[in-house]
Amino acid sequence: MKNVLVIFYSQSGQLKSIAQNIAKPFLNSEEIKITFHEILLEKPFPFPWNKDSFFDAFPESFLQIPTALKPVSDEILNTNFDLILFHYQVWYLSPSIPINSFLRSAEGKKILNNTPVVTINGSRNMWFMAQEKIKVLLKEANAQLIGNIALVDRVGNLISVLTIVEWMFSGVKKKYLGFFPLPGVSEKDIQESTKFGDIILSHFNQNKLNDLQPRLVAADAVRISPYLVTVDKTANKIFNKWSNFIYKNPKKRKQLLKIFYVYLFLAIWLISPIVYILHLISYPFKLKTIKKETQYYQGV
């Protein structure tokens, strides 16, 4: 009997649904025992969010500062797992606070130690630099990253800003103003994610996990937007300055967060369209770089 662990953290239920669908093929196998572990916080973040709490999470999110988690069960801690399916979401271009807290914890490191891991992220659209940070944390935990799946909101960048924010602040997944697309990863993509579970299970049973990622990529598990890669890299540099400045000035935190909100609003609605136009103009001159980046971010 082989042991597989499914780890996730979910506020809205989206990532939990993804985790359940990808795990379906494993649940149908009599030779595999699959265990689910939901990361829980001692002091949960609110959902739905309000404006103050949403932006107050920014510095610690980006800087990957952990918070206290509820203990992992002894059964999980005392089991040697043959594979871990690790689901995470992105907060402010970094792995969410619950996720980085788990990866940095002694319990998390014990569970992940010397174990093959497939990362699965459900995010708005920019996950590239967050995945790089996940790689560092997995390496520190002595885990073996053997696959990655990225499920994202497929609508345009600015439209998804509107719909996701409405979802996060209302707690209800609905069409904003009655006609915008539903926010988040589409229900179709969530339901069809079972195909990735089939691929992982096949390689797992054949002991060919080192050959897994090319098969996942061929099945459309990782789509790359060169424009969003550029935005992600640039925004990380800017967020690094903002987060450190706010975190190191606790007495001025509220005022600085208000200024950051104004900056973020302007960056999204004024600067990003200009960056997109510049990207389109320069695209033909960056084909080699784009091809190289695409191959890199589709890999592990």
C-alpha cells in the first residue's frame, strides 16, 4: 500500500475543489491510501475580506512572514508518504501566508522531507515568481519537486482584477454587475483537472515521476503569458520596497497602507495598460528570451 498526501489551504473553497478533483483517480485505486490535510490557522484570516484586512495582509504576505498554525495530526506526522500533492494560492505575488507558514514549520519540513512533491496553484494569473519562492522553501525542506500545475483565471488581466476583488470582498462567486465572467478558475477547468490526476497516477504507478512534468505540460497544465511574466518580475521589485518600508515602520503602518492602496490602484489601471502596449511593440525583438522563459517556467 502506497501513501499519498493531499495538502491544501482554501478560504473560498476553490482550491479545495481543485484538490478533490485532481485526487479522484487516486481515490479509485485500491493500492493507494490517500490522506487529505487542510492547513488551518490559529487565528484565521477573514472571508469575505474587508478592505482594511485585505491590504493589511500585504507586508507579511510578500515578505513570507509565517503565522501560527493548528497542529498536524499525529497520524500524518508519523506516516512516510510516497507522494505529496501540494496545493497553494498566491497572495501579493508570494505564496499565501498559510502556505509559507506550513512550508517553514517544523511539522511541514518533517512531512516534506525526502518526498516527491507536485505543486498545484490556483491563482488569478501571476504565479511565476510565487512558484520560484515555493521552490526555495521546498528545497529548504529537502522535498523533491517533480511536477507543477498552474490553474488560473483565463479572462483578461484588468477584468479579473474587478471580478476577483468583488468575490474576495463579498464572499460570493457571481457575475460582477450581472454580465462580467465568473471570477477565479473556471468550473470547466476545475472539473477537467481530474485529467492531471490521471497523468500523475500513471507515472506514480510506473515509478516514472521524474518524467512527469513534460506530460503535464503536454496536457496544458502550465500556460505562460510572457507579458504577465514581465509584470510579475517588475512588480516583485516594487512590492519588495513597499513591503519592507511598511513592515519596518509599524507606527505609520495604517497611513502607509493607504498610500500603497492608491499606488496599487494607479499601477493597475494606468501603468499596466502602458506596459502592455510596450510589450506588444517589443515582442518581435524578444522572441528568443520569451521562448527561453516559457520553457523555464513550464519546467520544475
